[in-house]
Amino acid sequence: MSGWDLDPKLKEIGQFVQMFVDGGLEGFGLYLLTQVMGSQYEECQVFIAEMRQALRNKRLNHYYEVTLVYGRKPDNSVTA
């Protein structure tokens, strides 16, 4: 989730991911924390600022696991 990787290609990908996460953090965070969890707006802003600070910390290697599932439409031209 940041540019901590030694591989230049993965470092670049990580920097892009960090940019997207940083840009969407407030929107996702505010919705979840205020609407779902019932927290106050002001304390959510403090929490999101602390989260951004932690995500920008280069001493931490942030990552998340992704599961990708895909399928194909069955072929209808089956011959018997």
C-alpha cells in the first residue's frame, strides 16, 4: 500500500495504491464511522488523520491481501 518494496515496478504500484487509498480514506471512513458505527464527526476526523499519518509512515510495510475470483460463461455450442 506504499512505496516500501525494493522492486521498482512494485514500488511504483504501491505509490499509486497509497495515493488512491489516501484520497478515498475520508469518504469511506466518515461513512462507516458516522453512519454505521455512530461516532461523532469530530472524533472521526481525528481518527482518519491518525490513520493517514500511519499509512504515510515509511517504517511500516502496509499491505492487504486480495482474492480474485473469475469465471467464464458456459459455451452453448456443446455437441453430443
